Amino acid sequence: EKEVRVDSIFQQSECADVCAVTKGHGFQGVVQRWGVACLPRKTHRGLRKVACIGAWHPERVSFTVARAGQHGYHHRTLLNKKIYRIGKSATVDPSNASTEFDITQKCITPMGGFIGYGLVRNDYVMLKGSVTGPKRRVITLRRSMAPQTSRKLKEQINLKFIDTSSKMGHGRFQTKKEKFNWYGTLKKARLHAEEEQKKKRLAKAAERKKAGG
């Protein structure tokens, strides 16, 4: 196998196509699947239905009529997703979320990690907008098929700030150092330090006892 680095294929400010499989929702009815309106409350034999699925003739149901069936888990391709940034791994560049205007040394992983994903340990690509599928789903990035001619797609991107606050609430701090400067030593950090000191004292006492005995 040959390792292909993402920065050898794509460049910042380019556009890429994203191929992936959408989130699966199983077998769903017409209200959930197509967004049709519910029937009145007293409707006979259910109200989350399509009232009329077609005329007597032609003697078949048209493909344009909303029907129940598989919802999600479909292969989709999103065109012309703008590449905002291509960053190195945190082991290579510990400040891979810093910018020219925000010189704070911080990693692209937000405080507490990405929800449902965790830590970003490898090279990363930052795209504009959403990407198909749930967390951790494999996606395929490809070079844009059509030539980019519009001013919007040819715009040069220069990020000024990347938010790395916690995504599990009202994130206030960009880095752990900033949080420590605000709160001071937390109780759990103090207890952890005390536990480490206790272990060291016990280890030294055991060594002295062993040497004396």
C-alpha cells in the first residue's frame, strides 16, 4: 500500500466533492420520509397517510406519489465543498489551530474532544458546511469534476479564528491553560496531586524498610 497525504492532492481554498452514505433511519412512513401533512384527527384507519395515491386510470401508482419505505442510508455526493484549511497532525504541529491573527498555541481538537468522535490525531481537512453521514463514517474526497469559474468558488480563504471551546455546553475557554488561569487549581487536580504524593511517600518508605532490613 502507498500512503497518500491529503496535502499532496488538495490545497487550501480549492473545492472538493464529498461522497458518502447518509445517516440511516430505517423504514419510515410518508410523514417522516416525505414531510406530507397529517390528515384530520378523526380520519378513519389512520392519519399519518397520503389520502389519495392516484386516479383510477392509469391503473398504477405514479412514482411522484409519496410512499413509505427506506429513509436514509443512501449514497450521496456533495459538490464543490470549499476547503478552509488543511492541517498537520498534532504530533507534528501542536499548534495546528493557530492562525495569523490568533497566535494562541492550541490544537484543533476542542476541549473535551469532538462529541461522538474523540481526538483528532492525524492530518485534518476543514470543509465549509456539513458532510454526509454520522460521526466516524468513511467518506471519499475527490477533486472537483467541473472547472471552478465563479468568484465564490475561486475565493482565497484566510481564517482569522478557529473556535476550540468545548462542544458539550456553553464553552468558555479555548485551552486548558486559559481555564486554569481563570479557575485556579480544581479539586480533582488537587486530589490527584495528593494521591501521587502519597504513592511517592509509600514507595520511599518501602525502599528505606527494604534497605534497613
